[in-house]
Amino acid sequence: MVMEISFLPSLSCPEYQKQAFLQFKSSVLANIAHSLNSSEYSHKLQSWNSSSDCCGWDFVECSTDHTSNNSTSRVVTILYLSELFWDLSPQPREESSMLAPFFHIRSLEELHISHNNIQGEILGDGLANLSNLVHLGMHENNLSGSIPPQLFH
């Protein structure tokens, strides 16, 4: 009897991407707890935790990293964060700066942040870092400013 055991490397997201998402979650939960005096929202991002791979989290999609020589790595390519606060009453007002952790995730191809009552200036310099972005859904927020022309390459 011959038994062969092989170990395949784990296809997980890079640690810096996971940390960016956890920073976002922490910021959002702190603001909601402060503005609503409630923890009723925390279930939506419950899958976002430090002990699991962010490619398996709710609202996150990953694909194989074709830009590296390591074909076993995965990177986050899509974030579906639209309507995160839709069912809360009153809806919390989120500042556009809450999006800053995402601006270092250059693998993002789609960012969906519509219907979140985000207010403030569009962070053009941050968005300009997202060189692979092909879809940016941000309607039904209260944003001002311009989308950087670098996104229209």
C-alpha cells in the first residue's frame, strides 16, 4: 500500500489586505456604536476576523494573483460594500476618510460603496492609487469633489 500525502499551499489574501479590512471594520463599528449607541450592526461584518482568510469573508471576492511569480497567492479584486447601513435607523453618517484603508489595495477591480450615507470630500489621491479599478459604484452618498482623471485610463 502506497500512501501519498501532498500539501497544497493555502490560497489566502495578503496580510496587508486583511489588516486594511479589519481597520475599516473597526472604524465603522466605532462610529456606529457612537452614533447609534448600539451594536446591532456588528453581525454584517462578523465574518471579517483576524483568524480567517479575507477571501472567505462576506462582501469580498478574490482571484489568483497573476501579477506575481507566486501562482498560489490570491488578492482581493471586488468589494461589495453597498447598503451596509441601509437597514439601520437612523442611518449613521460615515466620513469618506473611512475608505482610506482600501486605497493601498491596488488589486481592487471593483469597489461598490453605494447607498451608505458617506459624506465629505472624494479622496481623489487615494482613489488614484487603485490602478486596476474598472468599476466604482458610489451613488446615493453625499460626496463632493472630483473623481481623479487617472481612473479613466
